[in-house]
Amino acid sequence: MLLTGGSPALFRDAGLRADDYAEVRLERARTVDLVWRGDGMESSVTSRDEGCCARVLGRSGSAFASATGMDAGPVLRRAARDAVELGCAAGRLAAHRPYLDDRPGETGELAETVGLAEKTELLGAYHAAALAAHPGVTGALVYYRESVADVELFTSEGTGVSYRRRDLTLQITVYADGGAARTAGSVSAGSGGDFSVVRGLAPDLEAAVATAVDLRAAPVVAPGEYDVVCDGPLAGIWAHETIGHLAEADHHLGDAQLQRSLAPGRRLGPSMLTITDHPGRPGARGFVPVDDEGTAGSAVELLRDGVVTRPRLHDRSTAAAFHEDPTGNARALNFRHPPLPRLRTIAIAPGAASEEEMISGVARGLLARGVLGGQTDRAGFTFLPAECREIRDGEVRGRVRGVVLSGDVLGAFAAIDAIGREQWRGDTSASCGKQGQNALPVSSWAPMLRLLGIRVTSG
């Protein structure tokens, strides 16, 4: 136990009113960061972080306070004082289903069981192999991070729960001299702490080198509208950045237009499109069986057969505002931040089309694989695929570079006309940022998608 002493006494001694709600979250974390750049290893940093936070909601107001160190009493008393002095609207918290299960068993090859020397040997070999792979390679960046955080949450309602958060990411970027613009290929891997995902990546590295080198002679994409076939990783990011962020319930507060856009029963996409946000599976980055308010995770079916079903992902306060049930989506990056409605694992259900069928139906388009970046302002989206090839008359041709995919968030659902039959369930190093809480681990499961008439520009 991180917290010493009984939690009832902690709340009693904070000077709370009888109807105030308060919670205390304590965290101890260990992080390893390894970076290779230039000719060799740039840095190896192992850090430890610990602290606690408190949140108070009552008739007088609400407040959040945090501090390094594990003495929760002063932090809770500070939050109680701030709630009175600031007088912020406190709102209400919906009743929830507390997480009562035992901590799930560990899965895979836990990163902390692998020695630092073995990690540096493996990852350093990737860096050296990238630099030596081709005369056209001008540089490589290897960035590895692993973290383990033990968290305990106590509330004035009597909830007490402990859980462990694990995360692991690896990003390898290979650079080549493309003349006017540097070209790049990449390898992206992630897990909920399973080190085995970074083993055996030599074939992926070879493909990244080939992409970087071949792009030197590839033409810049001609701007226009294209039919785009997205692979699973890119389709998953598309779902995350579109329906996923739209569904975070704090965005709905005071936004009548968004509430109408995602009104239950509204058709957004084709009848084969079903999208769900759920707690995920053990060993994945987006595995969240319990959120940072102690709510047990539950699946939320956002779309079924192209129709909006449950349009909001909640924490307890947004659930109360909409008279709905909390969904287990209250997530905080660490003890320095209050929980917010955040995505966990978003999943597009498989369809019926094969990859060959999806490509053969395209007269002029692109085959887009992987993702270098993506974002949305909840009205429009922008994505940078890791690799794109032209499709002409149903045949995949050479690479093109500089592809930027963009469009209207809601309009893109109607653009889907085919969904692949195989659902990709891997993890990448892509994470989620919101209100300064970056980078939060998430997962996305998706089959291939074909979208018609997507706007393409060169960047």
C-alpha cells in the first residue's frame, strides 16, 4: 500500500463538509528512456517519480491540487481550502460501478525483467543496421520508452482500489537524402509493457530503409481527390481522431450542435460500419480495466451499422450532466492532472472485403499504410501516412511522397464504401494528447478501410 493510515481518517481530518466528495490518488512510477541519434547512443535515462493529488467537489466549489511526495493529508486540505476560496461551480458526480476485481495477471515478457545491457545491445543494433543498410541513408533515430506506475485511489465514498499502469513504445525513423526534401521510413511498435514486441524487427527495419531510399526518386503526389485504401494502423488512427474524440463527453457540454450531430439514431456511415470504445485487452497500451475515478471499464458502442448508438464517453461529472452512466473513460496522465474523458481502445468491426477486392475497385487512388501523424479539431482531420503508393485501374504502382490526407470529420463516415475482413490488433508508438496531458497510451483495432473522394494535398 502506498498510503499509510486509514483513508476514513484522512478525509475526516481534511475539514470536509458532510456532503463534500473528495478523492486522493497516489502514484509511484519508474521510466526508462533510451535514444540513439547521429553516430550512436545519445542518452540513457532512468527516472523515478512519485506524488499524490486530491480533488474536492462540494456545495462551496471544486478544486484539484497535486504535489510530489506521498503525504496526502496536506494536499487534500489544500484542495478543500481552494474549493471554498475559488468558488468554482462544482457540479455533481454520477453514481458508478466501482472496480472490484483483483489486479489482472501480468502478460508477455515484462520490460523490467530485461536488463539494461540487453536492451541497449538490441536497440543499438537496430540503429547501427539502419545506418549501414544503404549508402543513401543519412541518419537514423531510435527512441525507446518504458514506464511502470503503481496507483492507489481512495475516495470519501469508501472506494479504495490499486492498479498498475504499464506502457512501452519504440519509434525508429530512417532518413535518406531526397534532394530538396529529406525522405524517411519508420518502424513503430508499442505494448502494455511486453518487451517482446521490440524483438525481431529486422524485416520491419529493412522495409523502413527501402521506403526512405525509394522515396528519393518518388514523385510528389498531385493534389486532388483520391479514393484511399487505408491499412489497419491508419484506419485505427482515423477512428480515434474522428468519432473517438467527438465522443469524449466534455466536448458535448454546452455544444448543442455537436449533440445534434451525434444524436442517437442518426446515420453517419454505411450499414457495415460499427465502432466501439472498450477497456481493451491485457498487454495492450489501451488496456484500462479501471479508470482514474475507480470506475470499472465497460464497452461503449458508438456506432452500430452506421447509426449512432451511445454517443458519449464519460467520466462521473459528465455522466451526471447528461443523466447517463459513467463508462470508465476518466483518465489522467499522472498524479499532476485531474482525470478527463479519454479514449481507451477504439475498435472498428471487421467487414467482408479482401484487400484485393478493395484495391481492384479503385480507378485512381492511393494505398496508404501506417501513420506519421494525425490530428483533428473536431470539425476536420489531417493525417500523414507513413507510406503511400498509387493505385491506377485496380493495380498498385510506385510510391508517391508528401501525401497529406484531410477532410470533414462527419463527412468522412459517408465516404467509407468497403471494410476489410481482417482486423489489425497491434500497437504502435502513437499516443493521445488533450489539454496538456500528453502522451496518454491508447490502442486502436481496425481492418482496412476504403474511403472515396478524400482530399489529398502535398506537404
